[in-house]
Amino acid sequence: MKIINDIFDKKRQLKAVFEKLDQNITSSFLLRKFELPAFDAPFHFHPEFELTHIKKGEGQRYVGTQVEDFGTDDLIFLGSNLPHCWISKSLPEGETVEATVVQFKRDFLGSAFMELPEIQKIKALFAASNAGLKISGKVKTEILTEMGLLDEKDDYQKLLALLKILGILANSNDLKPIDPSFSSIKHSNNETIRFQRVFAYLIEHYREEISLEKIAEIAHLSPTSFCRYFKTLTGKTFLEIVNEYRIQYACQLLRKNELSVSQIAYESGFNDVPYFNKLFKKMKGVSPLGY
């Protein structure tokens, strides 16, 4: 049905890809601003750490194994090589979404920087960011103020402002891990690639029937080995994760209030409406109609 395209453009190919950032040799970090018809970058990863502020827009945010709604002023700090993407709702013609993104490498101030005694809290912050960190509360206001000034400073002041931002984050209690399971992955090349293949495929196809044989093939494992791998990775079964994605998508459709509950169940990937109602209430604590 057309509603899928009204919420998320199904033509987007959400395959995990390596993103090579063109580092300006005159700067130790990147500051980028986006104003676009939609956030439609693929599920991607890069060695740079990333601080992303959604200035305008709403939709679903995918970080590691997790999917959550996002809205205006979403502020996230992502660790190195943590797969992610933001998929925004479609907008009327002429309207845009906006974001500010700061990206830098671990050694952006030199390889010895992280060993300085004064930087140990920032080093701990970087380790925690392997799970992705959602920033809220008073610290969020502080960070957004500093980010707003970044492009108004000279190069030296920009560098000091980034260090100030990292210092604020490193001393904050208002950081919520998004996906602790990803940070527990053994970050060998092969395991990281396997993870990216599995979840990129899941993000693209969760509203369809996904056979165990197919997803195991994506992971280059037997079905039995895949079930063991996935449960170890996430603490949940593959079906539980698929259902979480589907229910989260159903919430987006319910908020638009344009379809019946049965239509939303089918659009979200459920063929059994009573099962959808039961599962929705179990996961959200309220019926779809109540939601």
C-alpha cells in the first residue's frame, strides 16, 4: 500500500556501507550541516566518532541493533565503526529536514593525546560511545549551545570548543547507552562485517517475511549456528528483534492516524491481526487503539 512510501521511502537501500570521509587537511575534524528533502543515508559506518544533532525532522533512528523514534533536537554521540542511519518521514514538497554533524578520529590531536592524564575521562567516554549515547537533560542544552557557536569561531577557537564539548560529555550523567550489545562484539573485521550484513538486511526487509535460512545465508552461517550467534549478540531471538522493529514502525503509522489497526498490522509485517494486538499491548503496555 502507498502508506509505506508516505512514511519511509522504500527505495532507500539500507545496506551497511563503509563511509570514507574526506578530511580537510586544514582541519582536525569535520563540521557539516545538512538541509535535505529527507534523511536517506544508507545504514553506514566509519572510523570517525560522530556527534549528530537533528535540528529539524522526525522518523526512525537505527543504531547498532536498536531502532528508536527520533524528533527535532535529537542529539546522539556515536563511537567508531558503529553502524547507524536516520530515516525520516516524507515531507510535503518544498519542506526539508536539517542536521549538524561533527566527526573526528580518535587521534585527531595526535596519537599521544589519549594517554595524557587530563584526558582519561574523555578516553572513558570514547569507550562508552561504542554503544552509542543519547544525550538529554541540562547537558544537552549546553552541547547544543556550543555546537551552535562552532562555525562562528576561528580555527583555534573551534578546536577548543570541540574539546569543551567532549569535556562536558565526559563529565555528564545524562548519557543513555543506545545499544550495549554492540559494544560487546569482538571487533574483528569478520565479526563486524557479519553484524553489518545481518542488520542492514533486517532494516531493509523487516516488514516482509524473512526466513531463517535466508538470514543465516546473509551471515554465512548455518541456521542453527545463526540462532546461537544472534542470541549471543543481542540477548534476544531473531524473531524478537524483527517484532520490535515492526511494532516500532506500527507506532509511527498509528501516530499518523490515517489507517485502521488491521491495515497498520499488515503494513508493519504482521499477517495475524489478533497476534499483532496482543504483541503490541505486551510490548507497549497499551492496545494499538489506546496508543
